Amino acid sequence: MQALYYSRFGAADTLTLGALPMPEPAPGEVLVRVAAAGLNPIDVKTRAGKGFVAAQLGTAFRFVPGYDLAGEVASQHPDWPAGTAVVGMVNFPLRGGACAEYCAVEAGVLVAAPRRIPLADAAGLPLAGLTAWQGLFQHGALTSGQRLLVLAGAGGVGHLAVQLGRWAGAEVAATASKGNLALLGELGAHHCLDYGQPDVLEAAGPWDLILDLMGGDVGLQALDCLAPEGLLLTVPTLTAATLEAAGAARQRRVRGYTVQPDAAQLEQLVALVDRGDVTLHISQRFPLAQGAEAHRLVEGGHVQGKVILEMPAAAV
């Protein structure tokens, strides 16, 4: 089968497209014929040798990236008949494998794919959707009427968090570059904030819940806009400890979290997509052979919504 992989950390040109052996499902696993894989910031950071996944891969490895896939079941399983269209956040964090024509995955992380959107596009939903869902509802306990601020609201996680916050009845604000403010309005944000404008966060605050998808100095600035009993949740792992310490020093609650696979939550996200309550914005689709170009796009930032890698037509 064709797969995208790398055997050393570095720039996007370390990615290789080549033939690898077909994976064999272990007991309890399903073989999926992949239609597309979702590309996430963690894929780019790991390839560059950054973050907790890269630290565990060591120095001798051959890693096929990708935790998000959409495709069709290609093996027999009691819960998943062959040919069933599925989507899932798979093999997290050390196995990956979604950037290949076939992937062996634990059956329990799969859910039936959305029917409202093309199967390949659904590959953009799992990790980003679960990150938003778990931040807002599992860790943030967001309720109707609260004030929510999403930092980087036009990105993969952010554009879903804005819609989920609006669906939950919150008053939603989000930051983006000037060119992405129109998208925030289309997503339903009540307040569309240009992060290039000084003091825009403080002027619009305070906020009961801040979902920080930027980290670093941006997260530190947002701390000053947090309500006294509010909570700032930060996703970027590289700066989470710094933000938590800063929060403690300012007597503000700050918590970092890492997304986890959850089929029940993913089923709820799929249902929202099928009802039209959540729209998945795909900014660009690349063939698997252009995986390095896709990585460079995500690495440069400012991507609206999601980027996906589609498998060769013969594979689907």
C-alpha cells in the first residue's frame, strides 16, 4: 500500500511517499480502507521533533502520521460489516497511521460517518471536534448564558468551538486575523475580534471560559480578561506549564488538557453535523502525494478550518 511516512525529525521534506506492508488488524481491531486523513497541528509539531509524541518516538523509527481518518471498513468485524463508512480518531498517540491507503484501528474508536457531507471531508472532524467538545463541555462545563472566548476561532478546532458554544447557548467571542473575521460571523460568533488590534480582548471581557488554542504570549494576555471565577483552558502543550504558573501567580484558574479519543462524544458531533447544527469547513484538500505541501501550509498558520489529505482514487 502507499503511505506517507518519515524516519527522522525535520522539515516537511522529511516526509516520504512509498510502499509499506499492508497492516494486519490485531484482535479487536478493524482494517479501514482510508478515503482521507485529517491534518492537525500535532502532526506538524511531531514531524518537527517537538512535543510529547516526538519525545516518545525516540531516534529509530518509521512513523506514518495521522490520527484522523474517514473511510470504509475493509475487514469483517461483529460491530462493523465490511463496506461500512466510518470516521474516527485512531491510534493516539504513538501509532498514528491514518496517512496511508489502509489503517488498522481499534474498533471501539470508530463511529458511523456523517451522511450530510462527503466521506473524505469527514476526516477533518474527529480530533478537532473532540478537542473543542472536551474543552467546552468536559473540562469547561460550559452552560447557557456564560461568556466564552475562543482564541484562534477560524482554525481547525476554533471554528468548531465557536459553533458548539453558540449551540450550547453561550455568548461567544472569537479572535482571528482581519481577513478571517467574516468567517467568524458566518460561524455564529457574537463578537468577532481582530487580534491585531491592541486591547481588544480586555475591552470585550471579562470571560467565564477562555479556550486558548494559541498558547504563549497570546494566552498570557488573555489571562487579564478572565473573570475572577473563570477558567482558561489551554491546548498547546509546549506552553501549558508556563500559563498554569502564570495563572496561579495571578489567582486565576488555568488548566492544560490533551484531547482523547471518545466514540460517544464523536457520535454526538456526527449527529450535529448531520442535523446541520455544525458545519465542517475544509479549507484545502491535497492528494497524499502532496503531503509535504499540506504540512507546510498548516505549519505557516492562518488556515481556515481543516486541511485533509485524500488517498489515491484506486484506494477508495
